[in-house]
Amino acid sequence: MPEPTDVPVALTVNGTTVRLVTDPARPLLSVLREQLGLTGTRFGCGLEQCGACVVLIDGTPSYSCTREIGTLAGRSVVTVEGLGRDGALHPLQQALLDEQAGQCGYCLSGITMAGVALLARTTRPSRDEIVAALDRHLCRCGVHNRVVRAVQRAGAVLEPPTARTGDGA
């Protein structure tokens, strides 16, 4: 039974409209893991310091550990589970496997989401751009170089964003 403070919230998660009745102050991470069963997004520090909980909100990497679900009505959230298509991994997920970039893997869902956002902006990021995009993610296993190579590898197989010209072409 809903608590007296619970409110309805509708948002899109991994392409599916989700309607919940919940405390609007509840963290998105809690809703994803406990109510929606999407456990790929990890709880790390709960303080926006490690990046393990990063998801995409309207395409932007965002911490889910502190983001209140009530602020997300009508927004789109993508988790690591929502990246693949038709049973295939996203190119960055595959590249992370190919480069053996995960040891314990705890940080990889957040790193993957930040890398996917970077590759959506530019499929050929420089090493410095990759390092800057992933800077807020902590990894105790020391696989940073492998992660950078994986982002470069994924970018090589992605189509570059289509440039639009003003001439209607």
C-alpha cells in the first residue's frame, strides 16, 4: 500500500514507459534496483564521488544515487541494461570485453554509460577527451588504459554522427 507521501511518477526507462507510485525523494538508483529489477547500475559511495551509479538521463551522464525520482517525470533514463539492441551488445560493451577491461567489474556500468555518452557526441574522441569524460569514475583494479582502448575501439566501429547542412541535402 502506498505511503501517504507517495506520488505517481511516469518516466521512460530503457525505452519503456514506467509508471510508479513512490516517495518523490527516493533516489533513482533505489527505484532502478529495487522496484524495476535493473541491477546493472551499482551503488558505490552514495555521494556522487565514484561514478558507479551513472546512468543516462536524456542522454546526459548523471548520478542516480542522489537523483530524486520525483524530478524525473517525463524524462528518459537509460541504464547499462538498455544499451544493447536485438540481443547484441552495444559496441562499447563488446569492446570492454574484447580489451578485457573488467577485473571486478563493479565500476564498469557507470564507466560504460559515460563512454556511450561521449561516443554519441564524437565517435573518434582523442585520448584526452576519453580521460576527461571518464575522470569522475573510480576504478580500484587499475584497468584505465584498457578502458581508454575500449572506447577508442568502439568509436572505430560506430558510424560518425551525421552532419546536417543548411542546403536541404
